[in-house]
Amino acid sequence: MGPSFFIFNIIISLALTLVNGDAGLIQKTCKTTKYYDLCVSSLKSDPTSANSDTKGLAMIMVGVGMANATATSTLLSSQLLTTKNDTIMRKVLKECSDKYAHAADALQASVQDFDSELYDYVYMHIMAAADYPNACHNAFRRYPRLVYPQQIARREDGLKHICDVVLGIVDHLAS
């Protein structure tokens, strides 16, 4: 086994680390959260996790939450186009789209606080982001004839779980 075999092994090891991230730090960090599997899969799927510290991993999860909230807001806005004759449904969809946009904004606001290590404010923004979907769900409840779409319920749960992961990491950082 010559030097080329040794170099080949180093390259393969580095490539696996870049693809899988720092598995030890990811696992250690995710063990501090309520949704370990969601945390691990989200972080391992992001190539920047390989070079991230714990705060960087939290920021990656914030990005995952922002993507979820923005995609849900966009989906709800697109559904407005298909409900032209139902003014109540249009009103509720618009309200829900706005709430998910506010959730994305709250997550974005947490980024600056992460940078400043103001974890109380990070926590506040993440909690707000997790709560905005409740307002959407409540908007549907105000009108008994409207059915809360399963697709939105799944996205609501997803965003809440993502926020719970971030909160777990923040708790770990702040301690």
C-alpha cells in the first residue's frame, strides 16, 4: 500500500465528512432536541453543516424553518387563485399566508440575535415563529363550514417541530 492508497483514503474520508457533516457534533447537538431524527436528517442534508459549530447548526435549522414557512405562505397564496368565488375561504387563506410570512420574518429576525448571542431574543423570535401557524388554524376554526386542509396541518406540525429543534439547540447554547 503506497502513498497513493493513503491519499485516496484521506480524500474519501474528507468527502464523506463533507456529505454527512460532522456526525459527532450533529448527533451531540440533536440529542438536546425533542425531534432527534428531524434534526439529524435536516443537518446532514446541508453541506455547510460539515464546517459548522453548534451555533451554525442552529442557524441551519433556522434556514430550514424559513424555507418551510415561506413555502407554506407561497402555497396558501397560490390557493387564493383557485378560490375566486368563496370570499370567506379567500379571507382565511390570505390570513394564513400572511401568518406564515410573519413566521418566516420572525425566524429571519432571530438570525441577527444569534450573531449577537442574544439568546433570550432568539428564543422569543423562534417561539413567535412556532405560534404563527396557530393563528392560521384558528382562522379556519372561526368558520365551522371550512375544513382545515391536511396538507396545511402537516406543514404546521413540521414548522412547529423545526422550531422545537432550534429551541433545543438554543437551550444548549445558552446553558
